[in-house]
Amino acid sequence: MENENKKWEDIKNDYLKKVEKALASVKHPQKNQILADVTSHLDKRFRDLPPQDQDWEHFQQIITEMGPPSDYVDLLEPNGDSSKQIKKQLVIKYPDNRIEFKCESCEHKILTRQELSGNTVKCQKCGQSNIVPDLENAQIIEKAENDTKEQAKSKISQANDQPKQFQRSNNALLYSGLFIIVMLAALCPWLVLHLYYKPKLDTLYKAEIVDIKKEIANTDSELNNIFDRLEYDQQSLQELKLAKDNLLTEREKIIALLTEQNTAIEQLKKANASLETKFENLRNKTISVQKQNSEIQTDVKPDIIQKQTPVENNFPPPNQNIFFWDSPFHITSYRKPNGGFMDLVNYPFVDDPKVIGTWFSIDSVNHPKEFIPGKKRFKGDLFLKKLTFLPKGKMLHYKAGWTKGLVLGDETASRYIIKQISGAVYMFFEWKSGDYTIRGNAPAYYVLRKQRM
């Protein structure tokens, strides 16, 4: 609001200076009163403006309605003194609606458009604000397009030679006033349209242009985003193709590896079949050797039997009812010439499903009753680590065979018994080492626990 007040003060002061300059050419005691009336009238017109109309266009409209500053000289000379005439401003009109007039301060030529009549323009030379003259109150020179420079000068000279003053009577002044009023009434709609609505329409057009430019910019941005997404999608597609190629390569490698594994499995199967064949051959050889040993024992036993009687060596004694042997066979032993024992080993096979599996040694005792669960009696490492009983009387990692209650060696039949003590299952196994076969001592006993499946 303060900016609009300042604009109005500048326009009003500029107009008052021009009026004061025009009145300075006349000596009259009331010219100060006229200047004061013009100032009061301008202030009133400004106060009457609504706040929304206090802009540059309406300020110029007030100045235009006030008329040229030179018109106030007529108020001081109503009878029309012959020595004083109202000077009309000389205007050159071009065919393209341009007009040319001189600056009131420095008389520099100002070129502008005819539509700006009544508006204020600044002189490019001195910077003085000038009101664009109204063609109806100006001396007009029509300049044609084909006028030569001499013809234009001639028209200007003729216009300057015309009488620059005329006398007005009271009736002529009245008619002129009526004419001005009629002209102002006719021009008011045009001025309102040109000065009020046209700037607003221009503003709307400019706003629409700005919006259109923004929409174009947004569209360009969206197009750029689309192009970026397309480029990103193309890159992703290339990456997917590369990943697919890598997967196909890995698939071929896996197929080749599986082929190699299948080949290796076939080779292992063949090797396993070969090992089974060798194992069967070895077992047959073992059976053959056992038969040979049995025959040898049969050949030797008559001499031994003639010299020695069978010995009952059922360790521990039968009165130890806490342990009793579960074998259906009675062991027959003979004393050898060196003092050791030799057992009969040609017993038939009797199945015992509960013994099948792997049993791990946990202790060694001289007598089964010495074993205490959770407390190892033997100091040091145990020689026998484990026993593995296979179906059909076979054993793993042990050349002997087994039947129910007995483990059969070359010349020993070692008893085993499975007992449950304090909720746990244990195996007691006679260990007939050299102490038994050479020295004739009673066997020791290994305590074993079965491996959990």
C-alpha cells in the first residue's frame, strides 16, 4: 500500500510541475489559486478510488481525465486575448500507428505508439516524464510511407506556419467544453477497456503462458524420467541375460560334475563288488584254515587225551549266582604240555540277536564282581578297544566267529554275558590271552557298553 501511495505522489507531483510551468507563461493573480484547486481535485480523485483500484493504470486515467496542463491557461483568459493563444502540441503520425512528439523539457524527439495516448513515457535523453499527447487536442502531421525527406520537412514547415493561436468567444468555449465532455464520454469505455481490463487480460495471458511453460517443463521431466527408467530396465535386462548365461554355465558344470560322480559311484560299486568277492574268498579261506586247524587238533588231541584228562575251567565258580553264563554250550578245555589251556572251538552256530552291534570297552577286571559302574578300576589304556558282532556268526576286525554265549578263536572259546546293572546294560567278556593259553592262568574280564544307534 505504501508503494502505491508513493507512485501516486510521484505522478501527481510530475503533473503539477507541468501545470505550474504552463501557468508561468501568464501573469495573473489567480494562477496560484488554480494550482491549489488542481492539487485539491487530484487528492479528492485519489481518495475516491477503491483500494483495489489504487494502481498505476487508474492513476494514469485520472491524469488523462484532467487534460493537458496547457488547458489551465485558458481559465485565466476566458475572453481570448489576441496576444495569447493556446499552443497545440505538434505530433507526427506514421502509417503504422506510431506517433512522434518532442519532450517538453529538452525537445528531444520521442517515438511511441498511438495506443499509449494519455499515458506517461520518459524521455530517453533527459529522463523527464511526458504525457503522450491526445491526437484530438494536438496538431497532427500525417506522414505517408512514400514521402521523401524534403516532403516531410515541407509538411512540418507548413504546420509551423499555420496560426498557433486562436481566439475563443464565450460560445466557442462552451461548445468546446461540450465537445470535450462528449468525447470523454465516448472515450471512457475505450479507456476503461484499454487501461483497466487489457492489463489484467495481459496478466492472465502471461500467467497462462507461465503455466503452459511449467506444464511443458513437467512433461519434459516426466519424459526424462521415462527415458531413465527405460535405460535402467535395459540395464536390468542385460544383467538378467548375463545371470541366465551364468546359470546355464553353472548348470552345465553341475551336470558334468554329476556325470563324474555317477561314474565314480559306478566305479565304487564295482570296487565294492570286488571287495565283497575278496571278502567272501577270504572268509572261505578262513573257514578252510579253521577246518585244517580242527583236523590238526583232532590229530593232536588223542596224544593229549591219553596223557591228560579234561579240565573244568568254568570261571568264575558256579556258586557266584550273581553271574551265570548264558551259553547253551559247556566248554571243554585240555591242558597243553607247556602248562597252558586249549579249548574246543568246533561249536555249532546259535543266533543271539541282542549281541549284534558294536561294543566299546570301558574297564578290565579280574572278576566280574569287582566291576563298579561309573568307577574305572583298570589303570592305563585298554588293549581291547571294541568288539563288533555281525549277523550269522561273523565279527568285524576280529578273525574269530561267534555263537550264542561264546566268541570262538583258533584255540579258545571265550564266554560273554550281557547283564543289566543299575539300569544300564553291560557285557562281560572273557579275555583269554597268553596268560591262559601259555601260562594256564584264569582269564581276565573286559567290561563293554554297546554303541547307541
